[in-house]
Amino acid sequence: MDPTPQRQHQQNQQPKPLAHKKLPPEVNRILYVRNLPFNITDEDMYDIFGKYGAIRQIRIGQTRDTKGTAYVVYEDIYDAKAALEKLSGFNVANRYLIVLYFNLSKFAQKQLEKEEENLRRLQKKEGVSGEQQQQK
């Protein structure tokens, strides 16, 4: 028995899943990755993270303070979301990755705290209070 044209029309009007749902505000294209092996290469990073979409840039930490971390910038926000969901807790060389969305305000706050600490150290070294002097 052939379905009637009305039944075919009803079947075609079933709701389709939304490809682009509204994302939470913390979601962005930049991922901050921690707990990386110190000897990881750019190629390793592209192999691991490239499976989830086109990557614009990867920056691996090189200094004593930043070793074991990296920033991964995706072309598309949904690729970054997929990578975060799939790679959080992923085991690389017996280390479990910590993948987070890059938070500019948190990063800026840390930078500000570092700069203020450096300023206090310099003021102490030079013997100044940092207060503006009133000129008479």
C-alpha cells in the first residue's frame, strides 16, 4: 500500500535537529590545554586536535612557567566545542589532558596581578611609595 501524498507531506515536515543551538557565553574558539607532556610537538598537537576541525593556530608553552600548556585556536566555535568535549581527560603519554575554554577576563586578571607585583617590587627597590607627589 502506497502512502498517500498527505502522509508523505507529514513525514517531510518532522522537526529537524538544530545544527547550531545557542551556546553558553563561555564557549569560544580558543582552547587552553594543560597537563601536556613537556616533549609534545606541534605535529602531535595537530594530529590530536585536528581531528575535530580546522585549526587556525596552536601555541605550545616554552618557558618554565608555561611548559605543559598550549592554546589551540579553531576556525569554528563548534569544532572547538567538539574538541573540548572529546579531549577533556584524553590520555597522552600517560598524562590526562585538561582542556578548558580560554577565559580572557581570568587571563587579564592574572596579568594585572603580575604587573602589580612587579611594580611593588620595583617601588621597594627604588625606595618610593608610588603615591603622586604634590608640587608646591
